[in-house]
Amino acid sequence: MESRAHLFKPSAREALDNPDLQQALRRVQAGFVGKRKALVDQFPDFEGLRDRGRAIKDHTLAHLDVYLEQFEARVTEAGGQVHWAETQQEAQQIVVDICRQVSARMVTKGKTMAGEEVQLNEALDAAGVETVETDLGEYIIQLAKEPPSHIIAPAIHKTRQQITDLFNEHHHGTFNDTLREVPDLVNEARGILREKFLSADVGITGANCLVAETGSMFLVTNEGNGDLTHSLPRVHVAIAGIEKLVPTLDDASTVLRLLARSATGQEMTAYTTMVTGPRREADTDGPDAFHVVLIDNGRTRMLGGRFREMLRCIRCGACMNHCPVYAAIGGHAYGWVYPGPMGSVLTPMIVGLDKTRDLPNACTLNGRCQSVCPVRIPLPDLLRDLREAQYDENLTGKPTRYGLGIWAWFALRPRLYAALARVGVGLLGRLGRRRGRFRRLPLASAWTAGRDLPAPQGPTFQAAWRNRRREESR
Amino acid sequence: MSSPRERILGKIRTALARQTVPTAAEASSSRLATLGDGTPQRPVWTESNLERFTRCLEAASGTLVRVRTVGEIGQAVAEYLADKPAGQRVHVAPNPALEAVDWPETLTVEQATHGRDALVGVSFAEAGVAETGSLAVLSGPDNPTTLSFLPDYHIVVLRTADVVPYFEDIWVRMRERHDFPPRSFNFITGPSRTADVEQTLQLGAHGPRSLHVVLLEEAP
Amino acid sequence: MNEQTLTQPRGTVALFATCLVDLFRPSVGFASAQLLEQAGYAVDVPEAQTCCGQPAYNSGDRKHAKAIAKQVIESFRGYDYVVVPSGSCGGTITTHYPDLLRDEASWAQAARELAGRTWELTRFLVEVAHVEISGVQLDGVTTYHDSCAGLRELGIRTQPRQLLAGVEGLELREMADTDVCCGFGGTFCVKYPEISERLVSDKVSNIEATRADLVLAGDLGCLFNIAGRLKRMDKPVRAYHIAEVLAGTARTVTAIGEGEA
């Protein structure tokens, strides 16, 4: 999808005024946060597990070339094919070509954020290939023609009524218009998608983890849609960022322990699958061909510097589940594939700093994301670094720049600062003494729009302190 | 003109400021130095592995029955299906471990090469993982993958002797096998589920609506 | 320095009052100084202090942030301890100065040295001064907001609660999501006022649900945000900095945002 991150402010405002969305967002907090915490609390050494997760990813990134080549060799040995895509266009072309080679008319898709990132559906549509999202959440938003609002639960912003309406519109009127129960909605989608699974020519999935040791990919789902997607069509295409790699199966086990707990608050999802190559000669089902598309799309740019740490991300969504800003505005306001804290770092890195000015700033730096990140990505620090990059590239707004400049000029001249503070605070103090606060104040409208501004008590602390000390020493 | 592969690897090597590219052996020993060869952090339990396996499986909405011999499996399956609208047809994986099953005449048993028209599927698990109550079902001619995902009722036979504590234990066992890794190595933990509609848990999203384990005490 | 009351001080403490306390609420500075003096320390307030530089630092203006950090390092040399009645400013000095100045060896060293003797007030009182609050009375029910920087950068959670337990007549009733940001976030609250308002409204709801009379915290930034919203919504809950309660001055000073009328 095209980035709409430059529209952050109006989108956020819209989100705050959307009662359905607000209701849905409250469920995110209630659901994911509590379940994760219960499991983390009962795990003997979750902090140690996080350390190990970080160490595995750091080690892999430091040897990424070695492990990628090892991975490629193992995939090839297993009869699969590895493709390398430097850009979005290359990734699209590779997948379109694979589909054309087998004259594919219809493709089923498991949830893939990398696929969203390189706009795979748009490219396949343009090539005349029908794509059907099979993860229920993805399916719902595909019907609604919306981007995902959460990387784990893409349709989390949709209410049951909205889903009922969507199904009524798209499932050809076999049902009445009343609000339907959850089991009915799930069954309805199951029936429709079962047909698609059985008739698809190509199945496209993401990968939660790639393993260099065996040339395998792990796929984690609860619905089983990923397995139907890779097992039924003639061709399986997996698309994944190069940072998804880990060296060994043991390392994958650690990552999966972190992932399930951090993402959905499960010890294990219903289906955790390791796929290696296409069907073996004697197999009676499974695809004839297996392709892995390894995507760069800006990742190698991040590898060399401060933002390498972001490449540890295992896409669990815990940061957004614990982000108070995400909880207030939901995922769409962030304007691209990846919302919340991890998105606020990744989107500027991939889409560009100038098109995403709000993302690094729309954060209170409260650090709750970092405290739950399974691979200890210092998200607040990275967001601050992006602010610095904005400042250096003259992308910081003029009012902020000038305001900071003037304020810093005074802050670096303590005597002048103190003198000015005495005058200003003295005046404000007298004005506000009776009520103790201001409802409105020139230059402070952003503050006073939603809250009162407490008035200064009177003299500055510095002045009052010196006064008192003088009196005491007399 | 260089290929995307060469360009990506080149950018990685520039980013990592490579003088020389480490060998796989060097990477591996560096990994060992970083992570140590000690036990990774993982859950612990005081009950037996089998008890833990059962508890976790049931927590994931799976059900379980124990039988003493291979012969009894057929009867256990029939009893499980007795009160369900599943019909009498059972699609069974052509697995050597299930050859000696004594199927009751009430059931129509078909050897399955896939799961396309199966309402009830019976597969064989190579192992069970106590840590999470997961079944390890491996694809192969004797265990078609789609049989684990297309039926409404998925029944899996597992030997008690094959229940191991942790995932790492599975890898130790598997690395010794010449046919590892298979195309699809499925860890199955309970029936299919979704919470995509209003975060309400609903079983039977795309895969089986129920998962039933027949735990076989008899050694092979 | 008041030589009469401090015959044998346990050590010298420089109080970094913070810009908000200096400009808006000196009573927090006095309460902090009183607590430190009662604990036996000689307290000084270095004159050259203005701000810790966090607004510049968090806005990506590294040049000004560095200049201010250096000024703070210079002004606070020579004291045994530097105590800050704010987890946010305390975190800036202890966590971020060393990082900010990492490329200038001697300054980085000085920043680490300063960080090593800089403490947030409640943590200092509990972990260094081993203070037990006694003889302070305040009748009522209070709830406590954990400021994010204090909680996550400095590990402050039990310390204020331990100190508050010594206040006679005061019951601490925890609110839901006490560790969730109030929406202040420094310049965030004026850059994204609508989002900030939503966050602080949620915070106010959680405070109200406890039916407490008071809300306390260790950071004036959060407290201004919370009190400002409470006042705007005409809620009767009163907001104080924890130092004012511990020093016993909360009974004589009007709550944040309350007037004489």
C-alpha cells in the first residue's frame, strides 16, 4: 500500500472521534496485555529468554551474509528455489512471474506483512491474478478494501456489525441483514474460503522465521489457513524479509517461545509449521514447487548503523499492544503497513523520513514498548534518533526549531534566565493566584485546549530559596 | 550487471565492514561463544512429562483418550465418534504404525492420500512435546499433510514413549533421521481457532473443529 | 549553607529543582530540601541550574542538549549527591547524558561520574538515606501515578509507596494501569494535544474509579497534566507532588491548580 503517514494528524483525529474504533481498541488492551502478562509471570526466566532472543538476532545480523547463503544452499538441496529482491518492484516481479509460469488465475494468501509491505496484492491484481486473503482478519479487511490496523490482528478495528455488513454485501445475499453471532460469521467465511483453498493455483505465505541450518521456514497460525495455503496449491511461495533468519532449529525454538507469548499470550499457537522445500517424490500431497522470496527493501540500509537493532524485530505486536498512543488512535492513523512503535521506526526507514514526519514524534517516550519487546529493541531511543535525523535534515517544524533555539539560548545563560523567569513568573503568578489556574492563555492554546494550566505559586524557587537563606543567615 | 542477490549480499558485507567473509564453521563457533551451549530458558514443571502434555493439550481445547494396544485404537475412534455428526467414514493415514489397528465394522475405513473429502482424519504423530502439549505430525507418503487440516475431526495417534519434554529434544531426535526435514513438519496444539472477530475465541476457523489424541501405551 | 542545624552533615546534596519546580511550584523544592536536611544532609541549590535539556534532547536538537548537559555537569561538580524531585529529569541526567556525550571522552567520563551520584528524590530517601517517614499526618485516601521515566529508566515503584506508608492517616489505593503514561510526554502534549487529551482522560477515569481524595506522583510534568485535566473536568481530586506530602507541607500549600479563592 502507498504510505499515508503524512496524514497522521487528521487520521488520528478521525480515529479519536470514531466510537466503533474506540470500542474495538479497548479490547486490544484487555485481551493481549493481560494474557501475555499471565504467561510471562509464570515463565521461570522470561528476562533471560529475552536476552537470549536478542543475542540470537544480534549474532545472526552480524553474520547475515553467511547465514543467508547457508539458507539458500539448504533450500536448493531440498528442491526449492530462493529469489532475492532488492526492491518492492523486484519482489512484485518475481511473484508475478512465478504465477504466470503456472498460468495461475487464483492465489490464496496467508497473512504476510512483507507481502503487504511490497504491495503484492496490487501487483497481482494488475497482472490479472485474483488474490484471496485467507487469514480471517485479512479476509475481512480485503473485503473492506482497507489496510491492516494491527500486525497480528489485522481487522481488530472492525466490529461484529461491520463484519456482518461486509459479509452480507460480498457473500451474495444468502443471509439476512441482522447482526450475526461470532460462530456464524466464522463458519460463513470458512465455507467460502474452503472453496478457494481447494481451487487455488498458487499459495503465498509469509514466514515467521527462516532457519539456515535446514533451509526451513516456520509459519505460525491459529486458524490453519497458512497450512492449507502452502499444502493445497501446486506452488508455494513464501515471502520474507532477510532479517527473519536464525541459525539453527534450537534458535528458532527460542524465537517461537518469545513470539507466541508476546504476540497473542499463548504458549504455542494451534499450528506451528516448519516447511522445507516442495513435496518429496513419494509424497501424496503438497506443492510441486517451493519458492522463497528474500526481501531487502531498505533492510541492508539499516544494517550498517544505529538502526540495526530494529532488524531484531520478530513482528509480535507487543509494542503496539502496550502503546498508549496506539490504544488511543489504532493502527490506520500510522498510515502504512506497520503501526505503533515498531512501525514508527520502520516506516520512516523504509518509506523515507520526509514523508513520515509525525511518526517519530507521536510518542510520549514512556518506554512501555521497550519493556515488553521480546528482543529488547530500544524503541524510544530509536525514535529519538529519528527525531535527531529530522532535526539534522531540517525536517523539524519551524515553530519547534525556533522555540527550542530561543529557550536554549536563555537556558544557557542562567543569570539572564533567572531574571526573566522572575519577571514572567511573577506576572503569571499574580494573574493566576485567585483561581490557581488558567483556562486560556496566549501561546499555550495547545495545552489549554483540553486542560487547565496550573498557575505559578509566585516567585521562582531559585529566588525564594536565596531569599530564605539570606533571612536564615541574618 | 550484477544480480539482486549479489547486490544484497554486497550491501550486507559493506554494512558489516567485511574484510573477509567468515566460514560457516566460524559463524557457528561464534554463535556458540555468544549463546553458550547451556540450556535455554524454558518452562519447567514438577508433574510428569505425560501429565504436562495432557494438561497443556486440554488447555488448548484438545481431548485425549488412552489405549493399551494398537488393536484398541479402532474401538477408541469409534467411541469418540459415536455421539458426533461425523458419519461412519474415516480417512486413515497409510502409516505402518496404524497397520495393526483393528477397525470395528461400524466404521468405513479408507486409506488416505490426502484430506480433500475427509470429514474424519486419523494421522500418526512422531512425537509429543510436553512443554506445550503439541503433537509433531510429519508429512510423508504415510502421513499426508492435508489430512491434518481439511477434516472437521482430526484424530491423532501418539505413543506415550514418544512424548519428550522440549522442542530441542525433538530436534536431537530428528537430526538423526535421513528423511528429516520432511516437507511439512506440523506442530499441532489443539483445534483450529480464531479471535479475529471482536477478539472472541472461536474454534474451527479453517482447520479441524476438534482435535482428539489417542495415546498409545504399547511400545512399537 | 545553614551551619547551625547541620553540625555533622552526612554529606552534601545539590538539589536540582527542575525547571517546572523553579518556575511553577517552589513548594516542591522546599519540601525536597526539608526532607534532605531532616535526613541529615547539607543542601545547596546551585545557582547556574536552569533545565536538564530534555526538551532539546527529545526533539532531536542534540547540539543544544549537549551544551545544556555540559552546563549542568559543570554546575554540579563537587557535591556528594545530586538529588532531583523528578524521575524524568533524573533519568535524563543518569541515563541520557552519558549517551549524549559518548563521543567526547572527557565529557562522557564527567557525565558518567555525575550520573553515578545523581538520584531521584524518593529513591535517594529510601536507598541512600534510609529514611523512615514519621510524625507526618495527612488524613485521606490517595492514589499514586508512576511516572514513566522514573518507573522504566530508574526502577522507581516501591520507593514512593514505602515512604507513603509512613504517613499517618493516609491510605494508598492503587488505580488501574498505574504504569500507563498520562499523556504528558514533554512537548508531545502540545504537539498532539488531542491524543494527549485522550490519554490523560483515561488516566483521570482510573483515578476517579479509586474514589481517592488525592493523586500523587513524583514528576511535576505528569502532575500538571493530570491536575490540569482534573480541574478542566471539575473533579474534586487534589494533586500534589509526593515530596509535599512526605514533608508535611501539603496541608498548608494549595494543591496543584487550586487557587486561594
